[in-house]
Amino acid sequence: MIKHHYEYLIHWCISPTLFVSSSYKKRALTPRERGKRVRTLNITYFTVACILFTSIIILYMTHTITHINTFLIGFYILWSLSRVNEIFMAFMKDVFDKLNPRKRKKNGLQYYERIALALRSFIELILHYAMLYYLLDTCFVRYGLWNGLFNQPLRDPLTALYFSLITIVSIGYGDYYPIHPISKLLVMYEIINGLLLLAVSFTVYVGLDLDEKEAS
């Protein structure tokens, strides 16, 4: 019982959205219902990420991004951190469960559906890291904590989106690069997240799908 409470506490501290998602999925009575809940959560979180990023673009275009409340910026940052942590932990657990035959249980999702979920999560990661890069860089400059997190300021949200995209696919043109420990850690974390989703998840899901088709 104590271990169970500690696990809940750890999940809540690392990713509140993971805690909420896990509680929501556990209330499913059948594998099919659980799969439906997983799809609903995936689409909902993806939609929220698109809305949040669009709102940042609107705030930038209306020249109000530098005047928004610190608590609102904090919400954007904490939400994005919670989601990237949730995606990392959820897919890591799912991949290891699928590699273990004893833990490989059906939850109402076909493997092609899992790939669709992973693709949406991949795009969501790009958006969340873009928000983190842009808002943290803006905050550091605003409050004089540092000259910036990068070698040159991320001028607008689209520049941050561009940097997030080339980072997660490990291209890197060298025009922007991190110079502060926080931005360096975020960049490394994004690359790990990207590799997990692209290389590991897709390979495992496709491989298991082909194995099951051959077995049948």
C-alpha cells in the first residue's frame, strides 16, 4: 500500500497529466473501452498542444507576448514539461511491455493504431519543446537571468518550432544552438524522446504486427 502511494506521488510530481491519464484509463471495464480511452486522450492532448501553440503565435503577432502574466507563462511551461515527461514514460513502458510476452496484453488497439498515436505524440513533442524553448528563452531575457538560452534569441514562436523540429530529427544546421545548461538538457531530452518514438516505438510496433500476422 505504501509503495502504491509512493508511485502515485512520483507520477504526480513528474507528470500530473500522466497521473490523470492513468486514472482515466484504469476506469475502463474492457480492453476495447481502454483502447477507446487511449485514443481519446491522445487526440485531446494533441488538440490542446495545437491550441496552446497557436495562442502563443497570436500573442506574439499582437505584441502582447512580453506583457502576459508570469503565472500564465508558468502554466504553459509546466503543462509542456508534464506532457513531454508523460509521453516519454508512457511509450517507454509500452515498448518494454510489448517486448515481454508475459506483459503483452491486448487493450483494444491494433498496431497500426499505435503507430498513428505515436505519430500524433511525435508532432505534439515538437510543439511542446518549441513552447519550452521560446518561453524559457523569453523569460530569461525578460528577467535578466541570462543573455539567453541560445547563441542568438529565438525571435518568434515559428523560429522556436523550426529549432524544435531540426533538433528532434537530429539535423541541426548550426544557426541556433544551446549555450545554457537548461537549454542543453532540454535539447538532449528532446533528442532522446524523438529517438524513442521514431526508432524504438515504430520498429517494435511494426515488427510485432508483422510477427502476429505471420503467426496467424
